[in-house]
Amino acid sequence: MKPYTAVENSFTQIKIKTYKVMLPILILATTVGIILEDFNDTNDMVNQYSLPILFFWFVALYPLLLRMNSRHFKYIEYCTFVLLSGLFLLKFWIVVHYQLGIDGTYGLGEFFDWIPLYFIFIFFTFNGKRALSISLLFIWTTLLIATYEIATTHYNRLILSPLIQFHLSNLVYVIALYFLQKLKEVFLLADANKKAANTDFLTNLPNRRYMHELLQDKIQKGNKLSVILFDIDNFKKINDRYGHDIGDLVLKEVSHLIKSHLKSDSVLGRWGGEEFLVLAINRNAAESAVLAEEIRRLLEQTRIEPVGVVTSSFGVTEFGQNDAIHSFLNRADKALYEAKDSGKNQVLIR
């Protein structure tokens, strides 16, 4: 596995959420632009064609974005990048060639107010040096267009200022975005490492470290707490008979089954080996015992091929006023082993 896979997946999800918010705004902006073009009757050929193109593109993208697989998302980004680059370069050439310096016009127009968003999109779509290179290529291309038009058509010193400001400000945007992206990668990598340190790699559940920290946090906040400590009955026999791959499959299936059954006030974590811990927040021992019995019956009624029915034994206890974490967990552990010694596949409270 590549070290940045988790980082890239996290950032892709952030991008998709961002675009879900931004696209309605862009659809509204293009709609307003189309209405104003018709109302003002500017006869700007680029705006007359580009704004409807962008409108229909954004409208088509939105439903796709709601159900799109993140693997295919990058191709939509590439197509959008090509479309936006073509429109910006075409508009820039027309403004410099036909409008700038003519009839007292010494600005590039409101179309280029959106240029910072274009560079943000580049750094959303591409990573690191590639995004920097593409952005600088865009700036270099507009600089060549401006230089050529000034040299071959009409030189007017008054048009130099907006062109210089345009290119210098774009250069500042690009440099700032490059270093912001580097900062983003540091934070995302740190977040991915933190999640990896707190997640069991096999079941994708919170691991013992995370559960212990969560338990400490809830105790400090004064929450009413109880825990359900359970492990899979006869798990060694499963490994011996079917092999460790099937044993791992059983752990994953049990994890998924129980996690999907729990509500938001209960957190399931892998405690170690075939042991699991449910932290039940704002539940007493009796209420947690009811939950443990639900889980026990759920496992008893579920077949996991090729093993068949897998059962578990449960120990339940409640955090008391004079408890420390170790005494609290030791009590749950004793209840679990009492359940084991009493015939397994049952719930005991201490």
C-alpha cells in the first residue's frame, strides 16, 4: 500500500463535499451572468457562449457528484480543467486583442474576478509540483498572449498596468496555494497516521488504545458508563480447523454484524485477539446486559460460512463512584470468564 493512499482518499472525500456546496453557487452565478448578458445586450460572444456552456456543465455535474465513485471523480475534474482553461485563455485573448485600451477600457472585466477560483481548482485537481507547473504554464501562456498582442497590434502604456497586476497577482495566488497545499498534506498525513494508530487494521474498528482513551474521556466528563466485554467462543478451534484466514474472516464478519446493530450511544472496539469491548454511554449495567443479550442472540442466529454459527460469552459491568479504570475493566473481565466457565454463550453481570 502506498503511504499516501489514506491521505489521498481523505482529500478526495473533502473535495467532493466542497464541490457539493460550491456547485449550486456556481450554477447561480452563471445563471445571473446569462440574465445580465441578455439584459445589458453587451454582444460579448465569449460570454454568450461560455456562460451557457458552464451552466449546463455544472448542472450535469451535480447529480453525478451525489452518487459518483471517488475513483472516477478525477476524470470529471480533468474534463472540467480542460474546459475552464480553454474558456479563460480564449476570453483573455479576446479581451487583450479587441477590448483592452479601446474606447477607454483599461480593465480585464468581471470575468477574470473568478481567476483565483480557477487556480484553487487546479490545486484541488493536481498535487504538488504538477499543480504548480500547470498554474505557471497558464500564467506564462497569458503573458505570451499579452506580449504578442502589445507588440503586434496597439501599444498603449495605460494597458500595461492591468496586465502587470493580473500576472503578478496570479503569481501570488499560485505561490500561496502551493504552500497551502503542502500544509494540507502535512495535516492530512498526520490525521491519517492518527487514525491508523487508533484503528485495528483487520476489523477497521477502534483499537484498544482508542477505547482506553475514550473510556478515560467519558469518565472525566462524568458520564454514566458501562461496558460489555465479550469474546468469540472456541475461536482457537476455528483457527485450528479452518486456518487463520477463516479466523480473520470470522472476526471481520462479527465486527460488521455487531457494529451495524449498535446505536450512536455505544462504541464497539477490538480489545485484542478475539475479544471485543462495547462502551455503553449513559447506560447502567442492567440496560447494557439487555444490549449484550441482543448481540448474543444476533450472533446465535447468524451463520458465517464456512464455520456456521459463532457464539460469544459476555461480561457486563457498570462504572462505580469508587472505581478506577483498571478495577472497572477487571470486573468486566472476571464476568466474562465466569460466563466462559459456566458454559459459554451467555451474559453475566458483575
